[in-house]
Amino acid sequence: MSDFCPLIKKKCKEHGCKFFIQVYGKDPQTGIDINGWDCAITWLPTLLIEGSQQTRQTGAAIESFRNEVVKTQSLIDTTGAQVEQIEEQASDSPPLIVKS
């Protein structure tokens, strides 16, 4: 980490600065564990990459869910059409007379 802060144009205040944050987790590019303190500005590229990966994963999950909904709706439509055919056939047949 460089000691120079581009925001205040002086030596970094480290823990005295609101931008000095701790990040822990996995590096989105290498998968290596991260647990360190640094300027939020320095962490931005890593956090942006992680955010992009999460957005892609969310998009893939939504697409998968959409495909399942389309399949289910198709099944419902097919079943509904079959029920309508059966109802039409039943209405075209002469009424059933039951003698007792």
C-alpha cells in the first residue's frame, strides 16, 4: 500500500480515515482468501469484479427459473386444451339416461 492519499493529498491516515476498510472473503479472480485493510479506493476494482460476477450468476439463475416457468406453463396450456376437448366431446354426446 502506498502511503500517499490522493483524496487529501497527504500521508494516509489509515484507521483514522473513513475510507480505510477491511475486506475479507475470496479474491474473485484467484479464489485466494482475502483479509486485509486498505483504502476503499484501492479495493474498488476487486469489489467491482465481484459485483459483476454476482450479477452474472443472478442473471443465470433468473434465466433458469424463467425456463422452468415456460415449461410449466406449456404443460398447463396442453392440459387445459385436453380438458376443453373432453368437455366439448361430452357436450356433443347425447345425455346419459339412467333408469331405476
